[in-house]
Amino acid sequence: MDQAVGMGMLSFAGMVFVYYTFWIIVLPFIEADQIVHQLFPPRKYAVIVPFVAGGVALLIVGHVILFMMFFTKPKKS
């Protein structure tokens, strides 16, 4: 079961990587009247989405660290 979940997560990450790479690197070299441009949002979101995702990830990590610092008791030796 764990191996299947890991493979699913890896596949999803790979698909996101390929989509984003195509969106950022390949799409500018394709003419704007081609139908492939309809499959992608405007390019300004190529910058906004990673910054928002990174900000959310940093907030989550920060909250976990704060929770661990303030609400866990140290072991008595």
C-alpha cells in the first residue's frame, strides 16, 4: 500500500513538473494562434502560483515548528 501511494505521489509530481516546464519553456516558442495555448493559463500565473505555494508551505512548516516548540514537553533525563 505504501509503495502504491509513493508511486502515485511521484507520478503526480512528475506530471506537474512536465506541465509547468512545457508551460514556461516550450509554450513561448509556439505561435499564439495554436490550440495548445488554450490548455494553459496566462503566463503571469506561472510566477504567482509557485510563490503562493511556497508561501503556504513555509506557513505550514512554521506552524509545525511553533507547535513542536511550545506544546511538547522536553523529556526528563
